[in-house]
Amino acid sequence: MKLILDAMSGDLGSAPAVEAAVRAVQELGLEVTLVGREAEIREKLTGRNAGITVVNASEVVDMHDAPTTVIRQKKDSSMVVALNLLAAGEGDALVSCGNTGALLTGATLLVKRIKGVRRACLAAMMPTGAGHSLLLDCGANAECTTEYLTQFAYMGYHYYRTEKGVDRPTVGLLNNGAEESKGTDLQKETYAVLKADADAGKINFIGNVEGRDIAQGAANVLVVDGFTGNLVLKTYEGVGLYLVSQMKAMFKKGPFTMLAALLVKSGLMDLKKRMDYKEVGGAPLLGISKPVIKAHGGSDEIALFGAIRQAVRYTEGGVVEAIAASLRAEV
Amino acid sequence: MKLILDAMSGDLGSAPAVEAAVRAVQELGLEVTLVGREAEIREKLTGRNAGITVVNASEVVDMHDAPTTVIRQKKDSSMVVALNLLAAGEGDALVSCGNTGALLTGATLLVKRIKGVRRACLAAMMPTGAGHSLLLDCGANAECTTEYLTQFAYMGYHYYRTEKGVDRPTVGLLNNGAEESKGTDLQKETYAVLKADADAGKINFIGNVEGRDIAQGAANVLVVDGFTGNLVLKTYEGVGLYLVSQMKAMFKKGPFTMLAALLVKSGLMDLKKRMDYKEVGGAPLLGISKPVIKAHGGSDEIALFGAIRQAVRYTEGGVVEAIAASLRAEV
């Protein structure tokens, strides 16, 4: 398959993208198109350009660019050029470390949504006690309708299935209580639709999930509006980082605590690894007609290579086709 | 002051309430009215009834009672009798471990809201890296208006001020981004109102707070709708409990890790204490015309005594009066 890599939008410049592209060709047998400042990229490639195409783009989208203006005002940015290549069929999937809002807006306008999908959304894999849960929407749509949430449920179901190789992932609705009467009208209506679909064998909906149960891995897929999803995801991440920093401080207090750290070193590494978002990879944009992965802004070569492998699974697993098929049956 | 204690609604029965009441008389010089099954309570008091009045109530509200029916269907429950005593001026404040929704509905209908307050809400003290943050609403009002959220901001401001002895607590609006353009119309409008109030010197509003910054203690008071607030609070609590359980498992692996646990024992206790909700006490109902504290359902004597001390500060600190004064200036 052919992967398009936005080489310029990450915090660390083009170096991680170049290295990850070389690995992707060598280890995964991909063809890679690197998009960005051509001279700079070619210099870094230095004779390792087998399987790699470089497409020039003179501008870079940054975190301060307003998502809605990027397409018009930064037409020659690596992100917009990459999206246009994807839309034109010059590649099968795209990975970018850039501005999330700009990537989502750009993908929606240039690559377009899957037919029948009302809104594209951003999904995040959260590390939990049971492995991982996919949370969606985690920020793209602050306000949602029952139809959006229902579609997110199917989109998450098919993505999780492929990404994790789970036959019938469990889908839960994030809510402020377990009973079906909980939440606002949005949750009550979505609950009713998903319950009926589950009864008809269409989706493995297990009901409402409370915040307290997320960390234990209460469901494979967690559905919620983008406003709440963003707050839940970032709260989750923030508490994890805070507790890890507190543990570090605890172990650094003196010689005895430093000895203790040595004694539990492997366990500590394990725990840190389990809470580390870099290990989890990028966030898929779901509902777009071609696979797009938003990698972390600060991705190094390893994180970016992980995101590329994710894009491969997203593409070769036929997630877009599965979503389209399930929603055509719905709409 | 005179404290009313619902002695029956907790998971552990009347024993913790009786013991906490005896301590409250002895150590805090309170008069306490215990409400519940009189014979049972008197037996447990056995000669320690100085300063304590017992009022009989034959029923108990449980977690399965629908909040809206409790007042009509369980008129002789300890919770409803206690609320009626508070409404009648037979006490200055009330502490109950019972069903949150029933307590909130009962307090609103029987004790009434402060004049001008649109909705009462439930606030929770969350342990953070900087001490504590008060989150409100954390579950009472799934759907909110700008006016509700603005009032919550003032209610939280005055409560935090008294509870923590902070002169001008910082108030933040939980949002899916830091910029003032973030969120739905509800957040944008609330931001504008609170910003104008801050410019007029009425409240120490510091702007939007993201989920990631909660654990570091980004603001003393965090304002959000009850749906999102419930999910954020429980997610926060869930991740903390999960990580503590993972750490325990890590230290129990073998003789070396158990030695390590001994070496960092005090640090571990510290960390656990900081994440422990029992240490934090009960959740105040705010916007009600008299102080009501909802203690944890599983409260033991120590937790309940902590909630009583909280009720004392809520009462003697004049929080209700301060909220009333600030909202009259607003309305």
C-alpha cells in the first residue's frame, strides 16, 4: 500500500518523519510519499530514497492556525498538500502530527466523509486495566445528536474490531449513571436506538458506562459527545501523568527510596508504559472516506512508526468499507 | 450550633452516626439531633446521651428509591424527617449519607433554595497536586443554562473561601480548550458573563480549564454542567483507584518488591491519603437555604465526623448568607 506522510507538522520537524518513512519501506514494504520542504527532506534521506517519493510543500500548519482557514490560507502547507494527494487517490492512507482541528476540517472538506456519515470524529485509544478502550468522539463535535452518537458507536465498533482483532467489541454509552433513564434526552434516545440495534444483533451494545468504570476497561468502545469526551480523555491522561510524577518524587526522596525504586523497576516501567500515550499511537479520524491518523504533535520516530502501522491496519483491515456497509444498512 | 444527623441512610447502619454524634458533642460542643429508629439508637447511646436528642423515624431511604417519590412515599424515613426538622428550624445544618438524588430533591422541596437561586447543585472536593479543587455541578443538573453555571461559580467561590480559608479562590470554567472561543454556546456565554464579572471585581475568574490541568490544581473552583461534571469526577476517582490498586499489585509480587514497599511506606501512605475520597469528607449541597452535607454512603465514624466538621464550617462560615448576598447583587 501507499502511505502519505505529512513530514512537517510535528513539533520535532521533519527528522522523525524521514526516519519513520525509511523504516516503513524497509520493514513494512510500503511505498511512502513524504510531503514537505523537498530540499530539507531529500538532504535527510541521503541515498535512502528507495520506495520514497517526496512532494514539495512550502508552508507548515501550526497550532495557532484556525482550522477553518487552513485550506484557503495555507494551500501549500504539507498538511493541505497531503490531504489533496489522498483525495486524488495518490495514496491509500495519511498520517499527520499536525493541528487536530485543521486536519479534521481539511479531511472533511477535501477527502470527504463516507456517504451517509453525518459527522467525522476523533477517536482515542485509552490504556485501561483490561487493555484499551476506544473513546469517541473526543473533541471534534462539541454538540451531538442521537444520530451522530449512534454512528460513532458503529464507527468505533468496526475500528476496534480491526485494530484489536476482537470479534464483537463491547460498546458502552458514557453516562452519569448506569440505569437507562440516566443522562439528558441525547443519552436516553441514543440508549434506546443502540439497545434496539443490539436486540437485532447489529452491535454489541452493553448499556451505560460510568466514569468510575473506565479505568477498569468496562467496554471496548465508549461513545460520548465531543465536549464531554475531550474532558474525560484529558482528565484521564492528566491524573495518570500526575500520579506517575508523584511516584517518581516519592522514589527520589533518599537512598532507601531509591533502593526501593530499583527493586520494583520492572513493575514501574510496566505501569508507566501502560499509562503512556506514546505507546498507544495516534488517534484515528473516523467517518472520513479514507484512513487518516492524527499522530501526537510531539511524536518521535518510534511513535510515528507506530502510527504508520496503525494506518496500515486501518487500511488493510477494511474499516472504511465496514463502516460504510454498516451505515448504509442503517440510513 | 445544632446539627441534625440522619442516622440510618448509610451503608453501615446507625453505629457510625451514634459514635460521630457523641464525638461531636464532646469535641466540638455541638447539640446533635439523631434521626432514625429510636430504640436502636438509644441502645447504642447507652448513657452517652448528653447533648443528644433522638427523633424517631421508622423508614430508611435506600439507593433504589427514586429521588422524586421519596418525599411522598417515605414520609417517615430518617432522611425526610431530618429534612423537615431542618426546614422547621429545629437545627442549623444537616448531614446525611443517603441517596444523593433523594437528598437533593428533598432539600430543594422541603428546605427550599436560597431566594434567586435557579438550581441547587452538588459540589465535590477533589484532591489535586495543589491541594483541593471544588468541582460543581457534579451530577444534580444534567442540563444547564448560562445562568445556572454562573450561579454555580458564585456558590463554589463562597463555599471554597470558607472551607479552605482562601481569600479570593480562583474560579475556572471546565472546557475542551483554553481559548475563550472553545466549547458550546453554553460555555462561550458563561465565559463572557464570568469574564465581565471578573473585570468588575466580583469574582476571581481565571478562564477556561482543560481536563489535563485538573490534577495539577489549575483552579480552586471548577464550574461545569452536571452531566460532564459527574463523568469527570468519577473518571478522576476511577483512575486514581485503579493506579493505586496497580501499585499495590506491583509491590506484592515477591520478597524484593515487598521490601521496596517497606522502604517507601510513608510516601505510599501519603500518596494513598492524597487520593482518598474518605479523607476529603462529604459533598456540600449548594444553593439550599440551609447547609446540607451529603456524606459518602460507606462513611465510617471518622468520615462522618469529618462531614460534621464540614457542616460546622459551612454554617459558621456564613456560606449561605454570602451566596445570597452575592446573588442578590447579581439578580
